[in-house]
Amino acid sequence: MTPFFGLSLLALGQVALASQDAFQTKCAHFANKVNIPDVKVNFAEYIPGGTNLSLSDNAPSCGASSQSVAVDLCRVAMAVNTSGSSEITLEAWFPREYTGRFLSTGNGGLSGCIQYYDLAYTAQLGFATVGANNGHNGTSGEPFYRHPEVIRDFAYRSVHTGVVIGKELTKKFYDEGFKKSYYLGCSTGGRQGWKSVQKYPNDFDGVVAGAPAINFANLISWSAHFYSITGPSSSDTYLTPAEWNIVHEEINRQCDTIDGAKDGLIEDPTLCYPIFETLMCAPKASNTTSCLTSAQVQTVNKVFAPFYGINGTLLYPRMQPGSENYAAYIMYNGEPFTYSQDWFRYVVYNNPSWNGTSFNLKDAAAALAQNPYNIQTFEGDLSPFQKSGGKVLHYHGMQDQLISSEDSKLYYSHVSDTMKLPPSELDEFYRFFTVSGMSHCGLGDGAAGIGQGSGTYAGSDPEDNVLMAMVKWVEEGVAPETIRGSKFADGVGTKVEYRRKHCRYPRRNVHVGPGNYTDENSWQCI
Ligand SMILES: *[C@@H]1O[C@H](CO)[C@@H](O)[C@H](O)[C@H]1NC(C)=O
Ligand SMILES: *[C@@H]1O[C@H](CO)[C@@H](O)[C@H](O)[C@H]1NC(C)=O
Ligand SMILES: *[C@@H]1O[C@H](CO)[C@@H](O)[C@H](O)[C@H]1NC(C)=O
Ligand SMILES: *[C@@H]1O[C@H](CO)[C@@H](O)[C@H](O)[C@H]1NC(C)=O
Ligand SMILES: *[C@@H]1O[C@H](CO)[C@@H](O)[C@H](O)[C@H]1NC(C)=O
Ligand SMILES: *[C@@H]1O[C@H](CO)[C@@H](O)[C@H](O)[C@H]1NC(C)=O
Ligand SMILES: *[C@@H]1O[C@H](CO)[C@@H](O)[C@H](O)[C@H]1NC(C)=O
């Protein structure tokens, strides 16, 4: 090579560098490098950190028309055929500052919505991350109607397909490939995480599954049955949110100090069986603002009862006490629960005019008997996952208003019984954390910021971050003993009022002093 030639190449390189660095160039050319059957790359686009990304294609019901992106990354958007009549929309986000870790995100409810906030969050933490739309767009269950392949995508295939393709793309994008693979999801995302553990034991080295919608068919029926208890808001069996607050205060009066602290939080709801007759108005009471009618007391008793099927088998455990002020606005609001109604309309009965007001136990039996593609996600034998060396971290908020944390406890026992492993042995690969003061996947009244998403972020120290705790477990073999949550004064990112270490089930948190309940070191897992 002549010096002259070398010089001109150098000059060319400098011109290119001025407008585009190697990472940007790689991103710009990446679409052409992808040649995978059933995969169509719509675009690969460089997104500089600090961009407020417009998501104009996102279905309006998903409620996200923009996403702020903190770090430089390459955004790859694809369509992937999952059968002759179904497809997923898949995105892979490859950050410039890459830690060598692959991750899949999940979904929520019956959606249909790529969780862009989780892509942004995990890319910021250095993961090559993927998210799929679960086989349909938007939050409604209508796309399931007479379309079993779309139901199959929702039950298990969307996440698995995204993982298989996402891993291949990650290896193509980064010369070093990836060294470990992770999953992060909550609610339906928690169920998807468990589905991977149960059905695809080699997909992930570490799975973080929160508040999982497992025991799914029965969850759908349990959610539907609250309307049959409360009736519409005009009914004498209905309670207003203000009346549910009276119930909440009575629950705290009877149960708050069982854990040793009067902090408005119930550490272990399984020890709390309140007597609600204490709330009944005296027959001649003149002031009834802080008492309930006997019909309302009956409603409260039924809401907190386990849910039994037509022949007396337990379908779903009771709602845990503590979540009333949240549940009042959704589960007990005097309207049929939308997701349940959609599921019966478009999956169980193929009848778009089926009305959630008519729900009864025969419907619950039909939903369970159908269990399409084993969407129940309640397998007790995890030995293939255990043998593969995988780790799973399960958490559930003790103020969850949508999915009872008691169902997570039921599943834990089911795994323990099926595998004949006591908790000390399960802890080797499966740890379950109960998080007081956490509502459904998010913040509640207590120290619920455990870094399960950007909305609960309290730093990336493994002690404070459930995902980084999983990374430490997988890569260093150091399993989390506790998960520390932060209580924010006024929403995430604001001043931390106090922290609390949440216990690994079946231990429970007890306030032993000598400090205040706000002192994390005054608590003990026993
Ligand atoms: C996906 O399937 C559709 C319909 O069968 C077909 O037209 C399209 O070419 C397929 N796309 C890919 C990338 O295979
Ligand atoms: C991003 O843009 C949207 C639409 O223009 C706007 O509503 C939103 O507030 C912006 N977000 C940030 C963080 O600037
Ligand atoms: C979902 O929306 C995307 C973006 O608008 C579109 O490309 C895709 O075809 C849609 N998927 C389905 C199953 O309708
Ligand atoms: C009725 O009781 C409530 C709560 O105990 C109290 O705030 C209110 O002042 C009372 N109303 C009357 C008319 O006494
Ligand atoms: C469902 O039934 C209720 C009670 O009969 C009725 O008020 C409501 O309009 C019905 N809803 C639909 C969507 O048909
Ligand atoms: C009772 O119902 C459950 C759930 O529908 C079913 O699995 C079980 O076989 C039934 N048992 C009997 C004795 O009918
Ligand atoms: C404990 O801390 C709370 C919140 O800071 C405070 O309101 C309460 O008075 C404290 N209790 C004791 C016994 O110090």
C-alpha cells in the first residue's frame, strides 16, 4: 500500500467520523445484515441519549406516544411471523455502553403493548434488550376473537420468539455476543417469566417475575366475581371508596401491629383475619358516616373469602387485606372487570355480547376447562430449570389490588410440594420476596421502590435493585438475602423517607427495635 493511498483512506475515515462514529455506522447498516426466516426488519435507527422518542405507531390504547431515552442506542424494529396467520411486532434496543447481558421484557394485562419504558430502563442499565407486542396491538382482548394463533402468542409464543430472535440479533450486533440472559416482568409479565421457567428452561439464566398473573384462568374468574358481590354502585351491597377506607382503617386497627410496628403497613397478611362485624352500624345509630350496613359487611366478608368453584374446590385464594384503598377504584368499583369480560367474550365463549354482569361459577368452570395453551402457568415441577442452572426471583406486593399475593404463596407451596423441596433447598434457585407497602407492581404506602422498573428506581446497587440483585446472583453466585425497598416522600425520584429490607418467604418481617419503624436495622426476618 502506498503512503498516498493510506493517507486518503485516513482522510476518508476522518470525514466519516465527523458525522458518524462506528457504532452509528453499524446501526445504519444493521438492517441489511439480518437475514432470518420470518423476520422483516422495518428499520434500524440510531437514537442518541437524551432523545424524547416519538412512538407514533403505538396503538392509542397503549397510552404511550413518546418515551425518553437516556443512553445512546441502536433501535431495531421488526415484524416476525409466528404462524401463517399471526405475527408479533418486536423491538431490540442495543445500547452503546453494553455489559454483555441479554434481556427480555414482558407485557401487562391482556396487552398487546411493547413496554417501551422497560426497554429504556434496561438499555440504560447496559442490557441488550427486547420487547414484543404479545401478538396483537392495544389493550383490548378483541384480537383473540376466533383467532387461536393470537391466543397462542399471548399464552407463550410471543416472548419465546422474541428471545430466540433477540439472542441471534445480539450475537450479530455485538462481536462479543452475550454472556448471560435475563428476564424482567410484572403482572402478565410475571406470568410470562414463569412460563419461560416452566416451558423454556434454557431461555434465561435469571428471571425476575413480579406479581405474576399465574393460575390465570382462575384469576380471570376471581377478578370477574367481585362484581357479583358488590353489584352496581346503586346497589345496597356496594361500598364507596370512602367506605372502603373505613374498612382499611379497621383492618389496620386489628392487624397493623401484628408485626410489631404501627406504620399503616401489614408485613404478613397471612396472619390477618379481621372481624368485620365490628363495623356494623348499631340499629339506632344516628351518625352512620363511619359504620356499614349489614349488607355492606356481608360484601366485605365475601370479598375477603377464598374463591371456591362449583364443586367446592379452591380456585383462587382470598384477596390479601391491606389493598382496599387501591382495589376500591378497580376491583370493587361496581363494574364488570374489563379484562375478565374480554376473556370470556373473545376466548372462552366467542360471543362479543357476553356480559360480565352475568358471571357465575359455571363460567369459572368453563374458563378453567378451556385453559388454552396451558395459560394457567401453574406447573409445580421446575427441575428442568433447576438443572439448567437458572435462578428465579419472584416478588409480590402485599398491597396488590389486582392479583392477590396469596396466589403467589399458593404457587410457592405447590412448587415445594411437587418437587419435595423445603424452602431451604428451593432457595438455591428460587427465592420469593414479599414486599409490604407495594401495590400492583408499583408504589404503594410503603418501601416499594425495588427497581423493578424506572417508576420504582432507587439506584442500581444490587441491594436496592431487584434486577441487579439477579445479575449478582447469576454472575457471582451471591443470592439476595433481602430486597431493600425505598419509600419515596412524593413519588419516584423524590426524597427517600425510609428504607426497609423485605424478607424471603416464608420468613416474615418483625419490628424488633430499638429504632423506629423507619430504621431498616430495627427489623428482622424470622
Ligand atoms: C409473513 O407472512 C405473510 C403472510 O403469510 C407473508 O406475506 C410475509 O412475506 C411473511 N413475512 C416474512 C418476513 O416471512
Ligand atoms: C416528549 O414529547 C411528548 C410529545 O411531544 C411530550 O408530551 C412529553 O412531555 C415529552 N417528554 C419529555 C420527557 O420531554
Ligand atoms: C401492530 O402495529 C404495528 C405498528 O403499527 C403494525 O406494523 C403491525 O402490523 C400491527 N400488528 C397487528 C397484529 O395488527
Ligand atoms: C359523624 O361521625 C363522623 C366520624 O366519626 C364525624 O366526623 C362527624 O362529625 C359526625 N357527624 C355528626 C353530625 O355528628
Ligand atoms: C350488561 O348488562 C347490564 C345489566 O343487565 C346492562 O345494564 C348493560 O348495559 C349491559 N352491557 C352491555 C355492554 O351490554
Ligand atoms: C371440581 O372442579 C375442578 C375444577 O373445575 C375439577 O378439576 C375437578 O375435577 C372437579 N372435581 C369433581 C369431583 O368434580
Ligand atoms: C417514627 O417515625 C415517624 C415518621 O417519621 C414519626 O411520625 C413517628 O413519630 C416516629 N415514632 C417514634 C416512636 O419515634
